[in-house]
Amino acid sequence: MVTDTELVIRGRVVSASAQLDDGVVSIVGERIGAVLPFAEWVAAHPDSAEPTFSGTLLPGLVDIHNHGGFGHRFDTVDAAQARAAAEFHHASGSTTVVASVVTGAAADMVEQTAVLRELAAAGFLGGIHAEGPFLSEARCGAQDPRFLRDPDLELTDQLLAAGGGHLRVMTLAPERSGYDAVAQRLTEHGVVVSLGHSNADYTSFLKALRPNGFGTLVTHLANGMAPLHHREPGPVGASLVAAAAGHATVELIGDGVHVDGGFAALVFATAPGRVALITDAMQAAGLTDGEYQLGPQSVTVRQGVARIANGSIAGGISTLLDCVARAVRESGVPLADAVLAATATPAAAIGLTEVGDLRKGDFADVLIVDTNLQLRRVLRRGQWLS
């Protein structure tokens, strides 16, 4: 019999560990107690009422590159604002969010990281991502070029200290002087080195993604780097080769703005299991056109596209569940593969071991969606958010 402390949710289960047309996820406290086919659950609970079929059950989504949403930012020293940004994405289905700090003055980045550390320690964030400032001016995108610089150990150590073990990812341009020393220092402290905003050629970028090249993740593939060309494959070609070989995971902004649906289909076909869907969401996510902020840069959103004054795209305004639905609908990606790319793959890429799947012992993060992937309910850490 189901106990008073146990929650059971029945539906079609789509996760890395379980694909069930009719399954039951049992929740005890903030953890998953079991995931069983419905018939097995009935046999094990002969005296319990059968739970109602709720829809499709997905693991809580894991967004490892996110700058904010619903008017709130992660590049802030206001903990309440950062928490509100996380809560918006939690309620939208991304039950694990890694807060991204954009390039700014070094002291500001350190202070922002320290604020985010407290939220990560309290469980509101899955960690912190420093996107900069060791990036290429030639491929800076919406990163403010005034604050870009060569990698140096002093600032790296300051960010590590401010993160207090919660700095999980840092984006570097591998061609910049000082890359090797900083990449090694980050790796020694358990921080994932992500390559991006880079003007490196194919050979240099691939070398940095080989084993012992320190890079294991690629920041928003095809954005902030030279485009793929059949005579100059560049960082995009290098990233796909490394991902196909199992040496790297590639982030893909699945909002339909940053990359075409056909390119997304190519990436999924080339590197199965090595694609991490992300939002790169910024302050405007979930809101309408208008004026917003991304780090030191002013951003204008028009017709659903965020840009800074020079025309560069400045982050996304979609939720991660929107990106999953778009991958299925517009790129023809099988649902299980799209879900994997928004759950277990990004979690594994940055070392998160208790989220991103529906399996016994993991945090009880569950989405209920309909057949069109429209959100019905969100369970996070065993508590209903919607």
C-alpha cells in the first residue's frame, strides 16, 4: 500500500534510464523511490488505488548556460534578483539551472560569483558558469570587448575562491596566451573548461578538445566562432569531430534564432548523446519585446530576438522546454534524444550526478507534459511548483 509520505505519478516515462509507455514514478521526500512499469507497480501495491494517467513524464530539465529571465539577471549582486531568475526557470521546467556570469569588470565578476555561490549552496542553483573574460575580441558577440583579456591565474584564483566550489564551468578562447595554465588550474579544481568565443582555427581548437587539451565542453556551438565551411571547418568542425569521438559535449542554443533547425538536426545526427541543449537565456526570457540588460551591455528585443547596438545576438528569450519541443518539431529529433540533450547529457557534462534522470535515488524533479510538450506540472525536489 502507498504510504502517506509517498507520492506516485503515472504516465509515459521518457528519460535516460527508463522508456515506459505506462509507468509509475514513486517519490519519497525529495528523492525518487522507484520507477516501474505500471503493471509491476500494481502487482507490488495490490491494496492501493490505481493512480491516474497524467501525461508524459520527463526528468526536470538541466540548463547549464543561463543568464536570467522574467526581468531578472544572474549578473547581479542582488541575491533576491538572482533567486527570482532561477525560480522563473524552475517553474518553466528547468529544475536545475547553472547561472552564467557574463564578461564585465573583474571585480564585478568576482562579486557576482560570490553572491551566486550562496544560492548554489542553498540548492537554488546547480552551479555557476563564468562566460569570460578570457575570450576573443574578434568573436566576442555580446561580450563587452572593453573587459576581455588574456587568461591569468590571479583572476582565475579569485573566481575560484568566490565560487567556493560551485564554479562549475568557465568559457575560454584556447588561442589566447595563458590558456594552458588557466585551463589546467580550472581542471585541478574540478571546473569544466568550455571552449568558445574563439577565433582559433580547426587544428588549434581540436587540439584543445583532445584528451589532456583540457577542453571538454563547447560553449553555444556555431555562435561566437567562425562559421562551418567545407574548406575551413574551423571550431564548428573541430567541435563536431571531438563530440563524435566522445571527447567533448557541444552546447546548442535550441531557440530557432541562434541556429537553424537544419543545423540542429546535423549536430544531433553527428554527435548523438553529446549534445546539450541550452537556452543562453537572458533577462527578457518569458517577457515581451523591449529594452533589457546583459552585463554592461544594453539589449533591445524586437520580434523575439535580443541584440546589442552593433547587431550581435545577445542571448535567448526561450525556456529549455521550448527548445526541446523545437528540436522535435522543427529538426525531427526523436523525443528521447531531445530530452536526453536537456537532461542527462548536460548534467553529465558538468558533473551533476543527482539530476537529469528518472531513477531511484535522484532528486525528485519531474515534469508532466502533454503530447505537444506543453507543460502541465513541475515537481522540484519533491514539491509541486505548478
